[in-house]
Amino acid sequence: MRTTCWAALAAAILLAASCDNSNGIFKTIQDETKQVGTKVFQKTQVKNAFRLGDYYYATTSTLNRRAVASDSWSKVEVDGISKYSVLGPAVLVGDSSTGTIYVLLENGDNRELYSWDGAEGSVWTQVSLPTGTSFDRLYAAGPSLFAENHVYDSTAETSSYSLYLLSGSAFAAVSNFAPATDKTIRGVIYESGASPAPLYWFASENQLYRGTAADGSDAASVIDSFASISDIWDISYTGGVVYVATYSGSLYRGSDYATNAIASLPLTKAIQVPLSASSYQLLAGTDADSDEDTAAVGYYEGVWDSWALGDYDGGVAGHEAVYNTTVSAFPIHDFFYDGDLSSGRLFISVSPGTTSTSYYGLYSSAWDGSSWSDLTAE
């Protein structure tokens, strides 16, 4: 089945290449394809999306949600606070049925952390932050919540980063993982399917550690197994496999340390989504390359040894014209798929820029068991 699907994919790519509309009337029609989404995401960066219970959530500078069965998004008040700014993404710790939402707020000169189980009528709970810390984003990894602490030395003009774990009701520093000066944390994931026990992975730009303990007490470096890469840009766990993405455009697979050079741009998140009624494929997001002043190009689709840019008819976006007027030139921050091989919905979070009112920060596409709908602005 996979061979058939990829033969069709290759044919679609060849057809697109043979019908180059880059300067013709069809290109004009494509450029005029407009998206109409909710105003909350218009020209607004969306950091991530997730599901808890009967609602989808998405983080901009605020936390927003809509019912799964609805298309109407609204802002979520946090502990009665209507005017606030979210630092990093809000995160879901645990599963989509019984998990807990955590959100880190910048409230004037203060930083405040709140948790909520999403149930109607329940209240937000404020979580105490350690004295002297300056948390600037959260990471959810399976059953655990982590926070990045950022300390800036104004004299030396350098930054240092460390990771904290919420243990019970208090935070404590994660041991055995100390990113080098000016090297940011690139992610924390929970490999739930690892044998004989689940593993936590901790990544900075040039460090990669893993261990069974959330507090890092048994974490050990595995960077040598990944060819000592020094430009880690993101890390993902999807389909039972860990993927490490690099600034130089390569994707590493944690199961056997294999690597593929996919793009000449930084890669972001990877996610497994349906390819057919019986098989999956991967998506790999791109980011802008600030060193080369090169814009992002959306995402790539593929199986491990065969990749194509997502701008072809029949792909996740539905059609080339749809891809070109949604995510084609924007950094991908996050993917979220809610479903299985029979049906589901994929959310793609991007930074759409401010140049056009037809661009939004959150798009979704529905899978019906055999094909994807057109990618549509939420």
C-alpha cells in the first residue's frame, strides 16, 4: 500500500513540475486564493495546539479554545485574569482525557504559573515559583512538567539556561544537564515506549541527555551516538520514535541513530500522520535560516528515505494552491494530530507574519481514512 501511495505522490510531483505556473495565469489564480479564519489567529503567531476533553486549545499571547464539535474560538480567562501575556506555549501534562493544563503568565513585572484540569466549574490553581528564578517557558514530557530558567548576565552580556522539574508542589533543578553558556534548551520529551523503562530526553543546542528519572539523576549523554551534532534545533517523539532535528536541515532517528539531510533550512517538529488507511508518513517542519536570511518553506512530507515539500496535490494540504496560501513561507512551530488511521484532524501552528490579512497562525486538515481535506485557517 505504501509503494502505491508513494508512486502516486511521485506522479503528482512530476505533474506539478511539468505544469509550471510560476509565471502564468494559473499562478495568478493561486495567489488570489484567500483563507478566512477567526480573527484571534489573524496575522498572529500560534505556538502550539492540543486537546483536553471535549475542547481544542491553542496558544498565542493568550490561551484560546474551541469545542471539538464547533469552529468558534474564544479566549480563556486564567484565574479571572482577562489581560495577560503567555510566556512560551501553554502545555498539557498527562493525556487528553485526564491531563492538566499549565500556563506561565507575564503579569506586569511578575511571572506567575497556573494549572487547570479543564473541567467546567473548576478553578485555576497558582503554583509557586522558586525565589530568584526567571522562568521563560514550559515543557510537558509525559507525566512531568519542566520549566526553563533563564539568567542574563548584563556585565558579560551572556545568558545561561537551566531546567527545573515540578515535583509535587515545588520546583527543583534537574541534575546532570547544564547547557553551555548562551546555548538554549531545545526540548524535553518523554519516550513512553522505551524498553525496559520509559526515558526522558533533555536537549540543548549541543547536548543530548537521556535517563529514566525525570529529575535527571541518571541522565547520561548520548550525543556521540548522533555523530556529536552541535546544532540541535528541536526534538520530537511520535509514532514510538524519537526524532532530533538540526539547524542545518538534518533529521536523526533515535531508534537506530540514522540520519537524513532533508532541507537546507533548520528543521523543527516532526510528527507521524496517516498516509493511507493502513500506513503512516512523517511531516517535518522548517524554520527560517537567520544566518543566510532565508525564509522557511512550510513542511516536508515523507517516509524515512523519501521526502517531498508539502506543496503537491493530494498531500496533507490538499492542493498546491492551498499550500501556497497557507503555510508555504512560514516557520512551523508545532504539529498536533488528534486521531488514528481511520479519521482525525491535524493542526499546524505557524508564524504567519503581518503582510497579509489572509494569513493566519493556525491551520487544520481533516483525514477521512483515505484522503486529506484542504488545509483551512482555524
